[in-house]
Amino acid sequence: MPELPEVEVTRLGFADRIAGAQVRAVHLGKPLRWGLGVDPAALAGRRVLGVRRRGKYLLIDLDAGLLLLHLGMSGSLRFAHELPEAGKHDHFDLVTDRGTLRLNDPRRFGAVVYADDEQAATATKLLGGLGVEPLGEAFDLDQFHAALRRRQAPIKQVLLAGDLVVGVGNIYASEALFAAGIRPTLAASRISRPRAARLREAVRSILARAVERGGSTLRDFSNVDGQGGYFQLEAMVYGRAGEACRVCATPIRQLRQGQRSTFYCPHCQKY
């Protein structure tokens, strides 16, 4: 599943190019996870003001309303002046005078939803429960530690929940916990303020590095120009079960938490 870095890489790949474009048409393929929520013809003539990200959602601001786009499990975007005829996995085309933005999604868990504004019920249903942005100034240490103290669940699960801090998906939660020296099974409430500070910094640095490296491509992800990411090549623990830790040479272990695979070093992450 594309996580925050992959979504941010996607945004960076077309945001500047589509800003100011006028919508000429919207074409829909097979139904996605949620309906568009507006007559596609009603979007023709509107202008794209810009593209933002909130968690794993892309927000395409129009001069009237906005589109909320989610890549789902296997979705990817392309933006180009000319694209081939839509195939069976191409489910949304935003045709503008600067090019076409196309969503390809083989599993159809993605979505493009229209809302009049961010206060509309459609938008608040999708965005209202999201935590703070980990790369933003709102990711405050004191608030982060206080919130952790109220959670009895394992720290890995708390990071994945997304209601405390948004977008720290499975790959990057494992990597951040390794960087902070925290075992993924440790109850969040037991994390001291100094260790919370290390974790906060690890989350920020790991996500920033992943964006810099173009995200992670394990199966399907590619950016708007069709290129894969490279962060997975630098992973310290994720996907490396049985291999030697890059720091201490102890074999990396794997366990299941909430139906997701977790990777950690039992020596570097003792507590």
C-alpha cells in the first residue's frame, strides 16, 4: 500500500505542472471504492488551484470545490500531455489544458471523491479523524509524549492507527522504531519523554529520507512518470527477516502485529 512518502512523492511529481490548469473533462472507468459524488460534466471549466496532501490523501483544490484522491492498495497516478487510451485498470481521468491526470488501480480500493469544501460532510468523514502531520510543525514532542502515555497498546500499533500521528505506515513504523531503539511490542505508555523524543525525530527523519529517495517500491508503486522508489534498498529491518542487522549482526526477527508483519533487531531494540 502506498504510504505517506509515496503519496508525497506522487504529489511533488505533478503539483506544479497542474496548478493553474483548466479542467476540460472528467472520464470515469469502473466504480472505485467510493463514488465521485458529483456529475463529472459539472467539473468541466473549473480551474486547478493547487495540490495538497493530508495523510495519505491528495487534495486537489479547484476554484470551486476540491477532489480528495486516495491511492488505495495498489493505485498510482500518471500525468502527461498525451496518454494512451484508458485500459481496464484506468478508472479516473482528469483532462486539463496542461495534461491528463490518470488513476490506475488494479484492485479498485482507491477513490476520487468530490466535496464542496473541507468542512463538507464528505471531507470531514475522510479527514476528520486523522492525526497530526509528522513532517509539520504541529508534531509537538510534549503532546506526542502525553498522548503515548495514555495508550496501552504496543507502540507499533499506535503509530499505525493514524489518529495520533498520520501516515506512518508499516514500513516506516518498523524503520523508525529501529532508529529509536524501541521494541515494537513495548506498550506506548511505558515510553519515557527522552525516548519519545528519539522516536519523534526518527519518524521525521525516516519519512523525509523516504521522500528524498522516491518512496518504496515493493510491488506496484511508481511515481507520476512511471519510476519506482528506492528507499527499500536502505531498509535496516523491514523485509530483512533472518538477515544480519546492519549495526550489530544479530539476525533480524519478524512477528505479526494486527495482521501486519513487523521486523526488528532483538539486540538493538531490547526495550
